[in-house]
Amino acid sequence: MKEIIQLLKHGNKPSLSAALVNLLLGSIKGAAYFFTGNVAMFAEMMHSLGDSANQFFVFIGSALSKKAPTKKFPNGFGRVVNLVCLGAIIIVAILSYETMKEGLHHFLYPSEQSEGILFALGVLLLGTILEGSVLQKAAKEILHETGISTSFFGAIPKSIAYLNQAKPATKLVWMEDAVATAGNLLAFLAILIAYFTGFYQLEGLVSMIIGGMMFFVVGRVFLDNARGAIGETDEEMLIHIGNLVMEDSHVKDIERLEVVKEGEFLHVELVAETDPKLSLEYLDQVRDHLVELILAQKGVTKVTLAFDIDDQITEWKHYTKMNKTQNQ
């Protein structure tokens, strides 16, 4: 129990904040739907409750993924966060379906809902503010993870460019709360327009749009975490680490290099070619230096490095011998 509590302290903070905010909003929106019967409010209630459950599971998964490797699991538990995300999106998928179904029913058979409009609009406005604040925190976390600084108001638009470099949990929170903020605004406009124009089918239409956006998040999260659960290569870090190793004068070529994502971490396996005349004792010192260098790179937690005899055939195409000679 003590170990679990310690792990939870290191869980993804944006996902926990988002889970609590969405639970509060889901409860408030549920009360608003009960008093007004507004289908757009129903869609937002389902959206908030789905996001809350999803983000809570992601928080737990991100915490458990930091558990240290054991003899039985020598590669650690990094992929636990991917597996938890895959399980959590099932909840969102079910709620997305229910939201679209209810929206379609209201679109085909609209009913006037004029009572409690101020209550409904107030709840949605509150939801927009709270969801927007969580989105802002997730955006700042993404920029922090990628080492980018920005102003308060520039965090959200700037984070879009670095979204694919974010940790799985932070990326999921950003996507869900971006859709949630947009959903609150759409529902707000739908209720307002329907009230003044009498076009109550719009509320059903917006409900289906919100459900469709939820399905979009389900698809993106599924694809991202399915790749992570299988073991995806980080192409950018692979080239970076390969070129970093090639800078060493003792390395003639790279026979094999793998940089695999393990949840939020990276595991590196490297076979470098070197001069066969070098002694094992000397190469052991070179190896220690290279391992220390690779471990100093962002996100790398495990390095397996071996040497092989230089076969005079260039395997590493991202770094030329000419450049290497010039650098030396």
C-alpha cells in the first residue's frame, strides 16, 4: 500500500485535475438536464462524465507505469499507461454512442425546452471556463515536457505544434479538454439559437456533433496507445541518439539501433562497430561513456550497448563519414 501511495504522488497531475473538474461538471450538468430536459445538456453531461472516468484511469495508469523494473518484468511497467488508456476509451466510446443516439432522436422528434434556459446557459458557461483552465494547464505541461517557454495566452495555440511529442497521458487530457471546451461552446450557442428561433432540431444536431467529436478522440487515443502498447519507435530520438553516438571517434558505424517507447520512457538498444585493434578494457571505458551520454538524453531510462568489428560497410545513413572527419 505504501508503494502504491508513493507511485500515485508521481502520477500525471493534469489528468487528475481534469478528472476532478469533469466529475464536478458532469454532476452539475446532470442536475441541469434533470431540470430542463435539454438534450444538448444531456450530451455535455455524458461528455464530462466520460472524460472524468477516462482521465481518472489515465492518472492511475501513469502512476503505475513508473513502478521500477522487477526480475519478472525487467523492461519495467512503462506500457501500463498505454494499456490503461486503451481500456479507458471504451467508456468514452459507449458514452459517445449514447450521446449521438439521443441527439438523433431529438433531431427527428424535437420538443420545445424553454424552461430553465438561464440555468442551462450558466452551467455551460461555467463548464467552458473550467474546461478551458484545464486545457491551459495541459498545454503548459506539454510545453514544459518539450522544453518550450511561452506566455500565458500563447500556451494553447503553441502546444498544438508539440502535441505529438507529449506524454501519452498529457496528450489525452489536452485532446479531451479541447473537445470538451468546444462542446460547451457549441451547446451554449445551440440552446441560445433554439430559444430565440424555435429551431429545436439544432440541439439534437449539436448533440450528434459533440458525440462525433468524442468518437474522434476515441479513434486518436486508440491508435496512439495501440502503437505504444505494441512498442513504437521514436524516430526523432533514434536519429538524434544515432548521430550523437557517431560523434565519438571510436565508433566507425552503427550496425543496429532501436529507440522504443515504453510509455513515457525510452529504451535504447545499440550495436556499434569499432576498430578491432582496440582492447576490451579500453572499449569498456568507451561503452561506459556512451551509456552515460545516452542516459543523459531526455526520457531515456535504459540502454543496452554492444560492440562489433567494423565491416567497412556503412549502415548508418543519417551521418556521413565526411562530416565525421570534419568534426574531428
